Amino acid sequence: MAAYVVAVLMRVAQGLATVALVTAAGLMAPAVEAGDFSIMQVVAITLESVLGFVMAWIVFTIF
């Protein structure tokens, strides 16, 4: 859930999609590395951050 929130906040704050996604990934990477996550959990965290980016994009295009 944290990756999703970070991705949405970065997208809203920066406005640029690619920069927001890379920044969110950079902010979440140390937390993911420090955690004892399985491969599938890392995949879920990655998809979570991408979903945050996509949902923010949908909201921006609608409004």
C-alpha cells in the first residue's frame, strides 16, 4: 500500500509521469531491499507502484 501512495503523491506533486514513477521506485527501493520479501511479494509491490501511477493518470485525464 505504501508504494501505491508514494506513486500517487509523486505523480500529483510532479505532474510528469515518468519522473514520478522513477522517483517513487527510488524512494521505495531501500524499504523493499531491507524487507524479507519473496519474489512474488516484490512483484506485488512493483505492480502496486505502477497501479498508483496509472490511477493518477486516469484521474488527471478525466478531470
